[in-house]
Amino acid sequence: MRHLDTALANLKFDSRMIDWNIKNGLLTKEELQTYLNSLKDCSGNTVNIDLEEDSDYSNDNGMN
């Protein structure tokens, strides 16, 4: 059971588990907010991409 407890602790702030953890009393909204406030801002590490369709490839489904 120790491994399961460790695995669940590692998932405490996992975005897929937050609602479940709050609903089941394993995480409070205050704990979540404290955790989110502690994360560093990594927005400078992003790359912008353009998702507009290129007319040269608009009829190409990637099969050519």
C-alpha cells in the first residue's frame, strides 16, 4: 500500500486529478492556490506557431 500512497501523493496536483482530489478531501482549494502561486513563470520559454492553413497545402492530406 505504501507504493500506492506514494503514487497518489505524486498525483495530488496533477491537472487530471485536481477535481477528484478536492471532491474526496485530499486537496483543498487553498492548497491548490498556494501550489499554483508557487510555480515559476515559464511563459518566456514558449514558441509561437501559426495554425492558419497554407493555401499550397490546403488540398493535401499528407498522403503525397
